[in-house]
Amino acid sequence: MVTGHQTIGPFKNFTSVIGPNGAGKSNLMDAISFVLGVKSAQLRSSQLKDLVYRGRRLGKPEAEEGSEAGAEEDGEGEGEGTAKKAWVLAVFQDEKGKEWKFQRTISTTGASEYKLNDKVVTYSAYNAALIGHNILVKAKNFLVFQGDVEQVASQSPLALSRLIEQISGSLELAGEYDKAKEAQDRATENATFNFTKRRGIAGEIKQYKEQKGEAERFESLCAERDDLILKRNLFKLFQIEESIEDNSRKIVSKNKELAGLREEQRVHDKALEAARAEQAKTRASVMQKEKTIKKAEKALDGKRPDLVAVEAQITHSTRKINNTTKTRDEVARNEQKLRDRVESLEKELASVKRAADIAQEEHRRTAQDNMSLSEESLEEYRKLKASANVLAIDERQSLERLTREVRKLEVEADEKLQGVYQQLLQAGVDKNESEREMRLKETLVNLQRIFPGVRGRVVDLCKPIARKYETAMSVVLGRNIDAIVVDEEKTAIDCIEYMRNQRAGQATFIPLDTIQVKPINDKFRSFAKGARLAVDVIASEGAVERAIHHACGNAIVCDTMEVARYVCYERGQEVKGRQFSTMQHPKPEALALSAVTLEGTVIHKSGLITGGRSSHNTSKKWDEKDVQGLMRVRDNLKAQLRDLAKQKPRGQTDENLIAEISRLESASTVARDDLSACKLRITGLKDELKHIDKEIKQINPELKKVQRSHASCIAEIEKLTATVHSAEDGIFKAFCRKIGVANIREYEERQLKVAQEESKARLHFEAQIARLGHQAAFEKDGLTAALERLTGLETVLTTEEANLAKHERQKITLREEIVAAEEAIGDLRTELAEIQEILEEKTKNVETVKKTTAKAGKVLDLALKEIATWNDEIEKLALERSSIYRKCRLEEIQLPLLQGNLKNVPMEENLRDEVAMDIDENEDGTQQLKKVLDHGIEVDFESLDDDTRENGSAADFDKDIAKLNGEIERMAPNLKAIERLEDVESKLAETEREADKARKDSKTARDEFQDVKRRRCELFNKAYNHISDRIDQVYKDLTKGKASPMGGVAYLSLEDSEEPYNGGIKYHAMPPMKRFRDMEQLSGGEKTVAALALLFAIHSYQPAPFFVLDEVDAALDNTNVAKIANYIRAHASDAFQFIVISLKGTLYERGNSLVGIYRDQDVNSSRTLTLD
């Protein structure tokens, strides 16, 4: 978005527009499109008024030469949403050097105003001025929007044809073309209608002239037809009588043969029955034998698994014996080694005891040689010591009190330090964080610094209300525990793009504005005792509550596994789970909730139960923030201990040295651990520096106060110590001169040192003796265990050998039984084979008899069928004869009869009377002749000549009758034809005048249509031929290189060559060194190059003075980007500017000038920089 007054330009021959994603580069494309009159739909807005930016208002800088854009407001000062209108001014210099100013202004009401050279004009005049400079707004031959470049190559043939129509100007003739074509179609239709009408009237006149003669001929044809019908019926009845007599003769002849055939059939049936009985008897024997064999095989199959089981037991016993023998040998060797080791340890123990006794004796002699006092001196020392203790009572008490306070402070610091170490150990902080977690934390910090809407990880934004729920909640959250919560989906997309560019790994993002959160069912809150919703046991801020609900869902946390089973199975609720280790539950009903126990066990939707803690130990992630605080407390306490140790009185030198050694040893261990941990945590600790500095500022006053108090205590301790020492020196002065020491404290320290050395040596030898004693006892226990194990192995070996012998005997017995069973089955199979051979012979005999019987049955059935067919034929002929009688009676055809009358024939067909009933066969097996009714009628056939009787055909009669009927039907005489003849002739004259006028109108419309068609074709073909000739060379320039000096091949083809604008234009491009493929099968980069070649070729026809390309190189590699840049650089000139929006240095580094667009976060707007 752009606010205020922005001036961009001037543009050079080849200007590159660059800037980061989201900076507003495409807004420049929208501004150019807007000022040239492109519709709002192409400007990423449905309404013009939405293009007015109503954000924060800015001051107006001084205008520069080039394109300008701005938003005007009412009133003074800054405000929100006060912009009322916006405008864009484009300054264009033509070839003659004349400047043209094109300005377009819109308001928040949606009104649009156009100015040409600072004068308000109509859109038509505005567009005409643009067309005068070959800037075709409708065709957009000078604009390529972001993401549209591949669609240019993949567009349909009809879309490409329409684009060329817009470029060529033939589209402007489309309306005139459609009107002319419609007028031609109407005129042609009218002429055709009048011609058809005139021809119909002329035919009508001719018909009326012919109808007069047809009436006379009609009567003669009817008489001739009636005579033919009579002859046909006589001929048909004659044939029926002949056929009935012939069929009757055939039935009588066939009945004579039928009796012999039936007797032969009975003989064959008896033979077949006997053969089948023999076959059935033999088959029963075969089935019985097969049943016996199956029974024997089943018994054999039952013994074989026993044999396999015995062999498996033998193998197991053999393997166990071998393993036991090997183990026994190994245990025996170990037993000997243990004996030798015990003897060696006992010898070493005796040697150490002797050395300890010698050392003790040496220490005793050394003590005697040192400063030793007599009994009198020791008594004197005790008395003096008692006298010294009486002196400076108050100072001694104060000294002891202060010493106790210092020790108390040291004890408290030690206890706090131990508590911190325990908490650190419990939280697992001593384990080094993995490299991936450190990288994820660093990436999260960077995302929060760059993108304001990043809130943090789910694990950092929530925490269980009690520690016992940590494991369960880590299972519920699952992979979402490390998901990052952001405010908007756009922020998530920007974060993903940042991580991809930085190669910072992978992460899951949860945008608060688009996630779908199912409502929580309140009935689950009181579902069962010991079960509660997961969202109720976790605490979070209200702003991220939707994200936490999305991650938890309707999961239920149960105290025990019994509660979870009750919820999921007894109450029949549904559960979704996560996988750890699986176990199939016997009731996989459909479930709908997620049940998780405190130990991390889950019940799945399908009834699976999973259990076990996650190996990632995600439940401890909630302790990380507390751990960081504990580590700071630990470091502070250690520093305090070091300060206290430094400020102790110098009189206790030995204790200080021992404490210092212990402290240094522990500090060394801690330092080594800290060194390895700090190498991984150093980046995170830098981020905590500000927080630590703040805490230091808060703690410093209290620390200084404590240090001052401690220093005063130390000073007072030193003062009191000096007083006590002075009093002691006064008491022990004479005693010290006597024993030869400077002061009594030197004597006490020397005696203490001797005692300590003796104690240290004694402890050293006691430790060695204890170690050797324990080790010897341990080795003796191992020796005893080895002996016991050796005894047990011997027992096992004896038992398994006995079992092996037993199994071998069982194996031999089973094998003998199996061999006997197999021999018995073999004998049964031999007997079965013999019986089956007999059965096959019986079956063959049955088949032979069956074939003979079937053959005789076929002969008999054929004879019966022939008789039945003849009887059916007689019945059919009788029905046909009755039908002819009825037809003659109905049509009043006078048949010549010798006897009877047609009135005896009933008009309704009665099958009971006319068809003879079926009669049973005779006792001798013959078939009787069917009797049919003749109604007592005898026809006279004398009128039929002999030739007609012998050679006549009903088809010939039907053909002649049909011919006469056709002629009669076609004639259709009209008695009123003469009266209507005059009316039709006058109507014909009027129709001829209308037809002449329609012919003239049709010719005029056809000529006008052909003229429009010719002009439209010329415009279209002129543009098409230019682009078709140009595109191949452009594509070669864009694709040729060292590997392919000739480049690729591209061409256009018309689907309709006669009227090309009605059809489509196919675009074909074949990249170098590749076979021909369809445009859809090319890669994204190949499509982009092909699309740019097509755009450059189209633009070469009536070229616009400038060309704007928006990120057309997105799908191209560096090689192709360089080719595109070289092409643009070569063709850019003062008369032809290129304005290219790109993110690739290979392209914009070849430009004559750069326009940089960046985002100004302070004013939430885009800013520009122009570099020549």
C-alpha cells in the first residue's frame, strides 16, 4: 500500500524494479494499469473505491519527474481513514519529444475522472489518445501480471485467437460481422421460402388439370382389382384343399411304421436298465473301499505329528545338552580363576596388615622423638591453660558467637547450594541440550524479534496445574508440544519462508485466526470420578487459549487405567490415541474421546491400548524456565561461599587449606561440566543478559549491605582474637621459654599436625584392608555360586540325557507304526484300482447301451414329430380356410359354390368348434388323423384354369392387387378441381413478384457480409502472419546457447483457415534438444520461455512504447534468466522501454536503472528509491 505523494521514475530503456517480498512491488504494476484505464477486477479489487488507502496520513514530499501517485485528504494534520480520493499521473514522451500527461483519479464513492494533458476528458477520448500511441488497454499487449506468464502459453486456442483479434483490431468488426451475417441468413431464408411457395402453387395447378381424367380411370381400376381379389381367394382355397388331402395321406402311411419302432424301443430300455444296475453295484464297492482308505490315511496323519513332535523334543534335548555341556565347561574354568583370585587377595591382605603394623610402630617412635613433655610439664600446661581460659571471658564469648554466625552463614549457603543441585538433578538440567533444540530456540528468538505476531511455543505458553499431570499432558499435546503459536496465518507463512531461506529446520505453526476449535462438551467435566478434561488441568493465558484447546481437543486425563477403561468401554465413549507400544483390546467399538492416564497410557479409537513414557522426555520441558533461575541461584551461592572462605581468620590455616582443596576439586568438576554445557548454552545465555543485569541491579544494594556487615564481623573477630592471644601469651610466657617455642599456639599446632599425620596413615591402611577384605569376600561368594551352578548344570545334564534316550525309543516305535500303516494303505489302493477297472468296463457298457437306446428313441421321436407336424398343418390350413370364408362374407365377395352358403360360417372365431380335439393314441401306438370343420361348403373351382392351378402363385396375385391399390390410392380424384383452378393461378402471379424482391434482397445482404468478412480476415491475417513469421525467430533468440546454437522451434497453426477468427490458434513450442510435446507437458521454465516468446512476438505487431513485466522469471533458472535479460537489453531503445519487476540479480543487474521498493514499518507504507 502507498500513502501520501510518491514519485517513481523517470524510467530508462531497461528499468528493473526490485525489493523484498511484501514491499509493494506489484503496487507499481497496479498503478500503471490503473492510470491506463484497466478495470478494477484486474487490480486485485472488486470495486474502484477499495483502491483508496485509508490508513495513516503522511505529509506530501516534493514531486519529481516520472510517474506520480498520491492520496488527498480533507483538513490538516495527520489522522486515520481521512483519505477521500487517490490519483495516478503518468508522463509519456513520444518519439518527437512531446510530453503527454495521462491522469486518472478515483474517490471513495467509486467515481473515476480522466485528465489528458491536465484537461478533464471522457474515457473515449482518453482511450483514443492511448490507442494513438499503440497502447491497447483492452488487449493489454503491454502488461504481463504476476503469475500470468505460464497461462499465456497454456491458454486455449480460442483464447489465443481472441487475443490476436484484439491486437489486430478485427474484434471491432465482430459486431458488424454478426449483424451482416444475420441479415444474410434472414434474406436467404426469405428467398428460399418464396421459391418453395411458388413451386407449390404451380404444382397445385398442374394437379387440378390432371384430376379430371383420373376419376374415369379410377372406376376401371377398382373393377379390375375386385376380379383379381376373387381369383386370389379361389386360388388360395384350392391350395388349402390340396394340402389337407396330401397331409392326410402322409399320416396314414407313417402310422404303419410307428408300431414296429415302439416295440424296438422297449427292448433297448430293458437292456439299459440292467446295465445301470450292474454299474451301481460296482460303484458302491469302489466307494466302500475309498472310505476304508481314507480312514487309514486319517489314522496315519494322526501319527505323523506325534513323530514330528518327538523329533522336535529330541532336537531340543540335544541342543540343551550341548549348551549345558558348554556352560559347565565355562563355569569350571571360571571356578578355577576365582580360586586363584581368592588366594591372591588373601595374600595381599596379610601383607597390608603387616605394613600397617610397621607404620604404626614408626609413628609411635617418631612421636617420642619429637617435642615430648614430661608428666610435670603436661600438668603445668593444663593448669596454665585453665588459667588462660579464665582471662578475657567476654572477648572469648564474643569471638565464639561471631565464629558461630560465620559458620551458620556458611552452612546456610551450603544447604541452599545442595538444594539447587538437587533441583537441577531432578529437572535433568545436567544433560546437554541437543543441537536441534538449541537451533530451534535460537530460531524462535529470531522469529519473535522479526515478526511481532509470534507468541512462542505451546510448551512455553502453558503449564500443568500440578507436576503429576506433566507426563499425561505431554502425551496429549504430542507433536504439538513444540508447535509455535502465531496471531495470523500470514505471519505463519512469513515465518515458514524465513526458516526456508535461513535453512533453520522445520516447525509447526498454529495461527489463532484460522484454526478450527470444536466446542467442549461440559458433560465430560463430570463424566467419572478421577477423570477430567485436559484443558482443565493446564494453565495458559487467555490470548492463546484457542491454540491450547486446538492441541488438547476433547482429551480426558484419568488418574488410573481402571478409570480410563471405565470411561472408554463401560460408558461406551470414543477415544483417539497416540502410539507407543500396542496391545489389541477385545472390544474395538467406535469411540470419540482421547483418554490418557497419569503414566502416559492411551486408549485408541480402534480399541488399541498404548502405554509407556515417551523417549523424548517432553514432560520435563516445563521445568526449563525454573531450571535457568536455579542455575543463577547456584552461581550466586557458590560466589558467596568463596567470599566467606577468603575472609576467615588466618589462625585456622590448615582448615582453610583443606576446605580450599575440597572446594577446588568440586569447582573443577563443576567447571568441566559447565564448560561442556556452556558451549551449547552460550547463545541462549546472551539473550538472558539483560534480565540478569536487571536482577543484579536489584540485588546489589542488599549484597553491599551484607558484605559491610560481614566485614565488620571479621574485623571484630580479628580484634577479639588479638586480645585472647595477648592474654594467653602472658600466662604461657615462662612455659614457652622452658619448652623452647615462640608461643603456646605453635606448640598446639605442632602436636595437632603429628596427630593428623598419624590419623591419615591409619585411615589409609584401614581403607586398604577393608577394600581387600570386601573384595575377598565378594570373590568367595562368587566361588560359592559357581560351585552351586556347576552342581545344578550336572543335574540338568543327567536329566536331559535320560529324556533324550526316552524320546529316541518313542521315535522308533512311531516310525514302525507309520511304516505298517503305509503298507496297509498300499494294499487297499491296489484292491481299489482293480475294482475301478471293473467299474470302468461297466460304465463303458452302459454308455454303449445308452447310445443304442437313444438312437432308437430319436427315430421314434422323429416319426411322432412328423405326424404331429402334419396334424398341426391340417389344423392351420382349416383355420386359414375359415378365415378366408369370413373375409369373403365381410367384403361381400361372391365365391362360386357347389354346395353350402357363406352365412353358415360364424363371424366370430370359435376354436372349440373349428379345431378338432386331441385324441389319445391307439392301443397299437399309432396316431389318429385330426378332423376339421368345413361348414358344409364346397367351392366351385371351374373358373380357375389349369395353368393357374399348377403354376399360379398367391404372391403374384398379391403383387398385382397391391399395384392396383397403389394406383387407386395415388389417384385420389377431386371433383372440385375445376372450380379452384382460377384462384390458384391468380395466387401464383402474386407469389412470383414476392420471390423476385427476395432474390434481390438476398444478393445485397450477401455482398455486404462478404465485404465485412473480407475486411475482418485481412486485419486478422495481417496480425497473424506477422506474429507467425516473428515467433520462431524470437523463440530461437530466447533459447539458443552454447549447447544449442540454433535454439528451439516455435510456430502457430490455424484451426479454421477460411475464417480464422471463428476457430482457434494452436501454439507449439519445442525446446532445444527435446522431442515435440504438448504445451501442457512442458516444465514451468519451458512454459515461461514459450510464453515470453509469444508475448514478444505479439508485441512486435503495432508495438506499444513500453512493456511492463511482473516477476515473469519466477520459474526460470539463472541461465534462462540471463537469456531473457540479454534479449530485453538488446531490444530496449528510446522508442521501446522495458519495465521489469524481478527478484533475481541475473536479470536486474543488466538494467539501465533500478527502482527499489521497500517497506517503511514506521508509517506502514511502501517507499521507493531510483538508481541510474
